[in-house]
Amino acid sequence: MNKPSIEVNYDELIPNNVNLSEDRALKKALEAWHPGYIDWWKNMGPEGFQEAQVYLRTAVGVDPAGWATFDYVKMPEYRWGILLAPKEEGRTIPFGKHKGEPVWQEVPAEYRSMLRRLIVIQADTEPASVEQQRHLGATCPSLYDLRNLFQVNVEEGRHLWAMVYLLQKYFGKDGREEAKALLNRRSGSEDRPRILGAFNEDTPDWLSFFMFTFFTDRDGKMQLASLAQSGFDPLSRSCRFMLMEEAHHMFVGESGVGRIIQRTCEAMKAAGISDPNEIDAIRKLGVIDLPTLQKKANFHITVSRDLFGAEVSTNGANAFNAGLKGRYKETRIEDDHQLENDTYPVLKLEGDQFVIRDTPALTAINARLLDDYIKDCQAGLNRWNKIIAKLGVTFEFSQPHPAFNRQVGEFSELSVSPDGKLMSKESWQQQQDQWLPSESDLAYINSLMKAVTEPGEYAGWIAPPKEGINKQGGDFEYVCIDPE
């Protein structure tokens, strides 16, 4: 490996590439926060594996040459730290009313509260997902998958560090209080829940984990990509590096579901079953039938769509206009990047019909980001459908109508079928088990969740990966559960 051009200092308690040693007050504040973080990790991180040696990737630099090294480490000893993408000299604010002005290196006073809120919401999702997934190790389908879970977990922890750095460096006492609160909230808690609804849902099984990392982490990708456009340059640089790690999380999800699909179709073919709707016969093979996978996808898609907030939003408009949060791939969009006179087509309900209406583009920022998300999801579903077609099974995954099963936004009060049919609330509830996982579906999935911890072995409901991590062989011991 070539020596990375932008190195991370690993000689300090908090690895960083931001010259932390030169800012004594900040260093002291972060070192004071560090023990609470480690306590949180030990109490709320992966249960039962704190002493395991895990084959993890750690960044040694923030350019491609220094992207990562691999080695065994106990997770509480993982070198979490603060990594910012390289500074772009001469960068200007790419959108909003400050378009063309030099990016901010300090928090603009008039946007202090709005910026802090954006950072806190993003920060809160990071420890939440670790908490949601903390029990999954007990039912891992392989050591390969167990290691991928832990890689996702430690990187979510590092993303928390990235946001806490911004809070503590740029927001003084308020930032320190917010950083403390991030360790005090708990996913699913009645008294101290996480801020966003999707991050208070259970992740009770590995199918849920793979769906979460494909669909919900994809929301994370879209949000980070929008924040990476920010005129507040430290936030932009933090998010640009975080996106490199987020891509791996989505790979874990997409490939995980893809391997489940592959195993199901192979089992059907071997048993001479051609109809995906022969659910009882397929389940007797010990695999997850495709209609149930579609129902699980429906659930995770709709919960993740709610994370985008109201399609028409003054908050979204204000953040864009202020230059704090842009659009997905902002600099590639061909318009004036200020949107004062532009419109954007937004789906609305008028009477009993769904129609597209041109809406002021500034207030439709969330709607556009959600549309980008839906397109991005579809590309993954298309790849899953290619697996099915290649194995000769007639079935296609699809996304439900944008108004289906929504709890937030334009359609939150409606009862709509996956194909976009308006229904009474009573009728929808009577039929929901056709579209979302039923109690019996969830019980069946749970019945498959048995730990497989022999190197090179995999649970019967999931196919092995095409290749190992860092080109390791098929029987590589990714996690040494009992290192003694």
C-alpha cells in the first residue's frame, strides 16, 4: 500500500487528522467525553462480544490510498476518532442565498440554532442503530456476517464521534450538553427515545438488519450527501468521509438480502417448486419465501421514507436557503441553485385522485430528496430481480406507492394499498397482513435465527458471499469468539 497522503494521528487517545493536540480546550472536552462513550459502548454495544477479536477495517488516512487497514481488535479498543475529508482550497457555498461566497469555517451566528439541530439529528441516528442491533450476534448466520455487523457498528460509533467533534468544537456549552444527551437517549425507550421514529424500531433478526442497512442506511447516504454540500465546511468535510463508510453499510444490506434471495431460489429449484406463492412448501425447505421478503421490504421502505419528513417543508427550504443543507448531487443539477422562482413536481391527493402539482422548489426540497431516494432504492431492487430471473423463478420485487403505510408527511392520514388504491382505515387494517409482515411471518423468520459460528459455515437460509473480506479464504475466522 502506498503511504497515505493525509495521515491520521494514532498516537493520541483520540485518533484524528484535525490537529487536535493544538486545541487544548477541545482535546480536554473530548477526552472528558471519551469515558462516557466507552461506557455506553460496553453497555449498549454488541452484547456478548466485547472480548472477541474481530477482523475490522480501520482508516489510516482519508484518501483512497489510506482508506483502510485490516487487523484483529477487540471492539472496545477500536481506535475511534475524528476524520475529515481533505479541505478544498477556494471552495465556495454552492447553493442558497449565499451561493458563491466563501464557505464558512466558523458557525454563522444567524444560523447557529438551525445548524446545531441538523448536526444533532444526524448524530442521534448513529448510536441508535448500534443499540437496535446489539442482540444480533447471538443468532449470526456466519462469522462473515457477524464481522460485517460489527464493522457497521464500529463505523456508526465513529460517525457519532464525527458529529460530537463538530458539536464540541463549534457550539461551546450547548454542544457539550448535546454531546452528553447523545449518550443518554436510548432506542425504543419510552422516557428517552431517539429523535427519529425509524431508530426506535426493533431489529430483532438478521433479515431486519439486512433490510435496515439497505433501506434505512440509504436514507443516511442521501442525508449525508446533502449535508456534504453544506456551506459550513467542517460539516461538509465530515460527511464526505462518512459517505465512504456508509457505502459499505449499504453493501452489507444489499448483498445480504441478495444472498437470501439466491438461497431461496436455489432451494425452490432443487425441490421442483416453480410458484413463489407455495409458501408452506417453500418454508419447509428452511428458507424465506419471496412474498415474505417483499412484505419485509415494504415495511422498511415505508419506515425509511418517513425519515425524509414532510414533502413540502419550510424547514427544508430554510436550511437550503441558508446554505446549510443542499440537495443530493447539488453541483450536478442544472439550475441556478437558489430556486427563488423554480418549481418541482410533487405528488398530492386532490379529492380521491393522486395528482402531480408543480410546487415552489424551495419548499419541495424534501420531496426531491425522497424522489432521489426512491430511484436509488429501485436500482438495488433491480439487481435483486436479476438474481431471481437468472435462477429461473418468476417474481419481481417492487416498491409500494409513495402514500402506502406513511406516518409522516403528505399522506400520513391516508389508508392506501401498495398499488395506490385509497381505502377505508378498517379495510386497510383487515388486509395489511397481505402487504406487511404478519405475526406468523415474523415468528417463522425468528425460528430460522440460529447461530452458526464455525469458520466457513453458513445458515441454511442464506447463501455464502461471492468472495471474502479483504480477499480472505472461505474458511477464514473473521471473529475469534473465544480468543483464549
